[in-house]
Amino acid sequence: MTVQTVSHGRLAALNARHHKAALTVYLMVVIAHWAEHVFQAAQVYALGWSLEEARGLLGVPFPWLVSSEWLHYGYALLMLIGLFMLRPGFVGRARLWWDVSLGIQIWHHLEHLLLLIQALTGNNLLGRPAPTSLLQLVVPRLELHLFYNALVFAPMVVAMILHRRPRSGERALMRCACATASG
């Protein structure tokens, strides 16, 4: 048995008998990250904290979390890997929406890769004082990342809802038990 066969077998199992559990864990991670961004925005806009003070829920006790481009890049990469790995379990309309989320996350990942490269080399985009993504040239980082996370999250949720409630033709193509009994 080759390594490729074993990894293909694990991926097949992930998208069949373990798909529902994997999606649940993945969604919990996504929501936790999303909550951090919302919490940080609330600190700025509702509590009047400065951007430097507003570090999200975990960033208050662990300030290095907010300033670590490695952490932000790692999360963007984790999101991308999760979207790719869980993709084969989706069919029909759900697959289309999952692919939309994946496409947006590819761009989001590239933006974080650009930020990481700047942080590692000390050469910031257009001589800016801090690492800067392309869209950050026109939208502040806090708002941009709220926007990116919403853009990735919304079609992901639509995909998960459609996946749990497939049409009969879609249900016949599914290899997992994610669909509800009444779907």
C-alpha cells in the first residue's frame, strides 16, 4: 500500500463517514476566529478603544497574537486547507457555494502571504510603516478583515445549509450522512 493510497483513503473517509464531525469542528474554528474579529471591532467601535488597545478576546491577555503575522497566515492557510480537504464531500448546489468560499479564501490567503513576506523581510508594500495587503491600500485592516471573513463565511454557511438539506438528486450523490432526515 502506498502513501498516496493511505492519504486518499483518509481523505475519502473524511468526506464520507467523518464529514459531519469534520464540518462541525471546522465550523467551530471558523466561528471562534470570526468572533475574535467581531470582538475587536466592538472594542474599537462600541467601547472606543484605540486600534492598538483593541486586540480581540484572546489578544488582550496574549498581545503577541494580534501582532504575529505567522499566526494570521497560519489561520488563513488552515482555512484554505480545510476548504480544500472538505470539498469532495459537497455535491450540487452546496459544492458551488463551497467553491465560492474557497475562491475567496484563496485570495484572502494570498493577501496574508503578502503580509507575512513583508513581516519576514522588513520590506513593506510601498514603503508603508507596517506590512500592508493590496486591498488594505484602500480599506483599513480591521474593516478589511471583517469584510474578508464575512465574504468567506457567508457562502460557506450557505453551502453547509444546502449540504444538510439536499435535493433528492444531490442526496443520491452524497457519500456522507450530513443530510437531515427531512431534507
